[in-house]
Amino acid sequence: MEETPASPTAGSLGSAVLPCANCGEETVHRILRLDRPGRGAVSGVARCRACRWTHRFVSARSPTTTVDLIVSRGAASERREVELPRLATLRVGELLPGVQPPVRLRKLDRRDGRAGTASPAHEVRTAWATADVPAQLRVAILQGARSSTERIPMTPGLRLEVGGSLRLPSGPVEIVALRAHQRTWRRPGDAFAAEEVRVVYGRRAVTPPAGRSPWRRERGTPSSRARSISRDARSRSSPGVSRNRTVPRARSAVAGATARNSSPS
């Protein structure tokens, strides 16, 4: 069958993905003709590029609704409005459809003032979400009375055990405790899956080499700074009372006799 010349409007569209009854799925179609623009719908004639079947089509735009979206990224948050399909179902714990970069829903505030775990988009006033980033494992590295924190990506299937070791970008550490299930576990052999652990407490498994700059950031700061001047009064030794000698030192003294110069009387 010879193709029908496309109208100028159709030529600007070119092709589209449309459902094909002959193929039983959505395929790429060549737009042959477009009807006059309808209210909220596009119709015309198209040909399937897979099976070459020519048929009429009607593509109606699904109604949308505006939802306030608040995305938390650590200590900062961002607020914006997003357009979502009116009948799309939003569920807490799932990704918000059609939003890039992906965000995961944490809370839904409905227009009737109640909170819900699953609601159609047109019933939601505000959606609270967090940036969908890979889960991270928090590691507290103990150094005397001080500690530093590092975060590493959580490896699926990783099992952590008190007494075991964990390799960090800054070097290996020995696990001395695990924070899981609302308590801290310290006995050797206590073990949990990484997904159950909130904090890993570790100590350096090797002694830092002296004079190496990569370790300088790990050195602790003294709790109090030394002062060059004391603020408290201090007792000092006295040179004693100065007295004028009235008689000469004896000739047998260690320093010998004292010569006195006196004016003749």
C-alpha cells in the first residue's frame, strides 16, 4: 500500500510511540496525517514501523495535578512544585514517578489534613522525600579520648563482627563495638548484617608511620593549650637582708682578710 503524504503538521511531528493492535504492544509509528487539534487530545492516521499496519489513533493527554515536593539532602532541604499524573498513586517508601534525579517518598500530607502512606496524586498537598542515594555505613574511629567519623558505601551481604576488621579508604580498623537494635555490642563474636548496624566503632589496626602527611589529619588536638605565662601567683626565693660589714673578716677566713681603707684620724 502506498503511503499517504503527510500533512505539514504531521511532518513536524514525524513519529511517535503508539499502541499497535496488530503487534499487541506499543511500537514506533510514522505519523501520516493529523486531524484538527482537539481539546486535550491528538488524533490522526499512523503506520506501525514493525508490522506496517496503518490505523487511526487518538492520544489524549492525561490530566495532571500540582504537588508541593520537599526534598531533604542531609542538613539542607529544597522545596519546589512538580506536575504529576492526577491518578498516579504515590506510596511512602517508593520512588516518586517522573522526578529526576530520583527521590524516595518518606511522608505524604493529604489535602484533607491527614497523613497517608498511599494516595492518588490529586489528594496529596505536600510530599516529603529524600534524595535516593546508596545507603552508607557510619564508622567511628576511636583515638584515645577523641574520635573521627568516616562513611563508606554499604555492601549488600556484608556481615560485621566485633573483633573483626574493616577496610576503610584511610586504612584498616579493628571493630571494637557495634551499635545495633538500640544497644551497643562489645563482646568478641557479636555479629550483625550491615543493614542492621547504625554505627561501627573501630580502632586503627596498624600504627601510623611517623612523619607521613596522610596521617596528620588523624592526630588529636590536646584538650588544653599550654600557657607560657602563669595566671597564678608563685612564691620566689629572697636574696635575704643586705647588711653593711662593720668589722673586717678574719685573716683565717676562706676569702682571706678584708682590707679596710680608712681615713687617717
